[in-house]
Amino acid sequence: MARTIEFTDTEFMIAQGARLIEDGKTIFVGWGIPQVVAMLAQKLYVPNVTQLFEFGAIGPQSVLPFVRGTMGGPQNTYRSLQWLNMNWAFSYSATGYMDYGMLGALQVDPYGNINSTHLGGTFASPARRFAGSGGGNQVASHCWKTIIVIKHEGRRFVPKVDFITSPGYLDGPGAREKAGLPRGTGPHRVVTSKALFGFDEESRKMTLLSVLRGVSVEEVVKDMAFRPLLAPEIGEIPPPTDDELRVLREEIDPDRFIIRGEKMAAIA
Amino acid sequence: MTTDRIRTEGGVEYRFVHPDDFREHVRDRKGRSPVPKLFTAKEAVAAFVSDGDYIVYDFSSLTRGPQSLIREVIRQRKKELWIGAEFTLHESPLLVGAGCATRIDVGFLGYGNYIGQAVCDGRVKTYEWTNGGLALRILAGARGVPFLPTRDMLGSDNMKVSAAKSITDPYTGDPVCLVPALNPDVAFLHVHQADVLGNARIFGTNLFALEAALASFRVIVSAEEIVETDEFRKDPMRTTVPYFLVDAVVHAPFGAYPGAMPARYEIDLDHVDRLNAIRTDEQMGKYLEENIYSVADHDEFLDRRVGAKRMRELRRRATIIEGYR
């Protein structure tokens, strides 16, 4: 019998991100939401994934609950395989050992270029200023496949980002290699609070792959300031499972600092 | 290098010291003799930090950061500082809010609305080097070379607002990014243990503790605990920084407060939330007055603003010991 499940947009985004992580692979995890995605994945789906944090925590198995805002704390880096520093951490990605990278973003464009530096105005005189790259530029430059996790809001999906903080496919096919970035790298998926996107092999443009159960393609596309390519068949993503929600709400973020958001519902 | 090898360059101002000038500083000004260097924070900051200095720190405002030294810099109202904001959360809003810092190499600019607004208002200039780029600049400074190459930053707009250059690599013929060495004036390291000579130990990860100590003109270590030199000789794998890189040792229990010191005390999230909530100059002024200007030093801050009860509680909550000793 059909049952309706209630969740927030953030919970859905985290849950579908967690399902994308492959077991037995390595993943370079960015600050913020990607940490929570990786925690959920490791708890439920991928016990043999090796996470890496930019300051040199190799293979951490975070203690839950998540201490908001922290990344380098004893909870985050618990039971790592190795503790190093930043220059060594980026050596693991620069030599090709990082299968996946996972990053949040302020803005993203059709080529998967990420802006986390400023919105509006100019760089010298921005309308709003944010934290900038952190290690995101290295993650997006070095990892074989970069997964971008971003709320599905129109102002975040723009034809051209205000500032390329971390490189996607830049201005199209071949542009990464031409700039000198490592061959065969680039954005792989964009995980949002409504849908999942990939990138077209030929044009390198963002392509809608699937949508949350009960959400139409038009609902997804009307929220974006550019029109993505559409996969020949658009898949359906199930909403968060009971297990995913239980781990998120009871184990990872009992105070709901991270997982709160817009209320949503779907058929379980 | 002929100039036609250069493909792109940002051309903005950047901190640079010729490696020979740094070497001569090391030859002439850094003592090799193992002598006690215990200072109070007040003495160390007064002696080794000047207006206009470039400063870096390790690790984070939430974990093992040299927060008592940052507060002392603010208390002494240093001016025109240029900060290397790597893994930075609260250092930048506090230093800019207090009028101490006017230029920031980013890194990670910082947390909260205050610092972003300060950039928008033109109160502080930023240059975008990225975390990896800044760490590599400090490694170059630590290796005594003028630059190091890397295969990131390329294609991004950070190349336009830093002094990184894209050149044609003479080995592959492909474009490669170069970043110039960074030799900061001062590095602040907060460590678990140090001896009076300056040998220092960090337990856990770090940003670039050894690189920053090697690359910086002056190094101030603040330590939770002062131990005997023999402790280092018994377990040399665990030495983070040897004494001759260090100019001053400050004994600073709870020096990372309100951040955590792994295996010693936990983060004070209530205090961190107060920092995160600062949006206006009025709120910033109130915070600085209450926690920095109105107390004489770190000890008085701990006694009067934090309190023995809270410190006991934070110590009690530091239950993760595995991996730290």
C-alpha cells in the first residue's frame, strides 16, 4: 500500500548523494554538506569507501553526531588510517588516487563550473562575498569524477557563473586539457534537492538524468536560469528511505542544524 | 625563462622574498643555540609581531588554533597585517573587525556574514590563492625555491586575482601553474607539547605546521603543556618542529579556546555560536571589548570570561583519546 514519506529538501539531497558513492573507491570530501553525505553513505551503504579530507585525514570514520561546522576535529578524523597535512593530502589527488571528489557550491553553470567566491558586482567590489575556494579548486581539478551537491534554486543554476572558483568543463569540450588540467577529469554528477544531472559526453553540458518521484521535468527545469539537456529517458529517484532519515535525524544531526530545509513529501 | 613562455598571469600584488634574503635572515638572525625561549604571549607578540607583518597560523579556529595568540595580536592593536587565510573561520573576521588586518590571501576567507560584508565594503583586500595554492606557496618557501608548479588553479578565475602564472612547462610542453614562494613574517602554531627550547609536538593533522615554521621569519609556538627535552629524544617520530626554527614558546593552556584541543578539551559550541552570529560592527565591538580588550591577558580571559567550571566541563567532554598522546 502506498505510503507518503515526509522529509526536507536537504535530507533528500543528502540521501541521493549518499547512494551515488561507490564502495571500494576513494572520495575527496569537501567541507559542509559533502561531509554529511559521506557519513550517511559510510554508515548505510559503503563500509569500504576511503574518505580523504584536505588537511590530511586519510580514511576517517567519523564519530556521530556531526559537530556542526567542524572538519578537523577529533570526531571528524576519528580512526583514520593516516594523519598528515595539506600538501600531502593534495598529493593523493594530484597523482590520481582520488576516484571521486564531492563539493558544495554557491552557483553552478551548464559546464559544471563552480562559484563559491562572490555573487554580483565584480571581484574587487562584490555585491556579496563568500568563503572562496578552500580546497575545492584542487578537488575539482584533480579528482577523476567530481560530484557537486547543491540546493535546487534558480539563482544557483546560471548560464555563466560570476566567478569560476573550481573548474568544471570551463567553456566546453577540451577546455580543461587546454588549460593544463589533468586529462580525463571533470564534473560527473550534480546532486540537487529535486533532481540528478550528469554531463553530456560530446558537448560537456549538464544533462538532466532523473527527478525525485512525483516531481515533473518541467518543475525541475523552471527553477533553473538555463535549460539543461534532457537524457533520452528521465529516471525517477525514490525519496529518502526510513533508514536514511533515521540515521540522518537520530545519529548524524539530532539537533537538525544541517538537515533542516523546505518540507517535501513523496510516495515511499 | 623567456617571457613568451608565460601564458597567463594575474599580476596582482603578492608577498615575496628572494630565497637568498630569507637564507641570510636564517644565517644571521635565527639562533641555533638551545636556549630557553619561554615568553608570555604579551612579550612574544610585542617582540615578534610588527605592524604590516604577514602572518599564518595552524590549524583552525575550531580545532587546535592559536586563538590566545590571535587575541593577543588584537589586544596589542597591531595594524596593516596581511594574513594567509588557510582553513580560516573566525581569525579573519576578528582580525579585520579589530582593525588589525587589511589584506587576506584566500584560502578560505572565513565563516559568517561579517567578513564577507567587510570585503564588500572595501575594508579588506583579498587575493585568491586557494588552499592548495597557499599550502604550496609555503612549501616553496620551506624548500628555499622561488616557486613551485602545480596542475590546479588552471582555467579558474583564481588565476586572475592572484599572482599565479600559467606557463608552458619545459618538460611536457603543456600549460602548468606556478605559484611563488611565501615566506611569512610570523607563524603561530598551537601545539600539544613543547619544551622551553622550542621543540614542539602536534598530535593529529595539521595544515603546514613544519612548512610554515621553516618558511617564516619568526615562529611563535603556544603550547598546552611544557615538557622536558628528553621526551622528544625518546620519541623523535613525534616531533613536529625542532627548536631551532622557533623564536618563542608561550605556555598557553586552553590556548585553542573556544576551539577544541584534540584529546585535551572539547569545542565550546556556545561561544562559537556567538562568534558566528556577529554581523555588525556594534556586535563585533561588543565581542572584542568583552573577550579581549577588557581582560589583561589569556589567563584573565580564562578566569573571568570562561571560568573553571566550564573548562572542567570541556575537559571532561574530550573523550576521544585514540591516536593522540
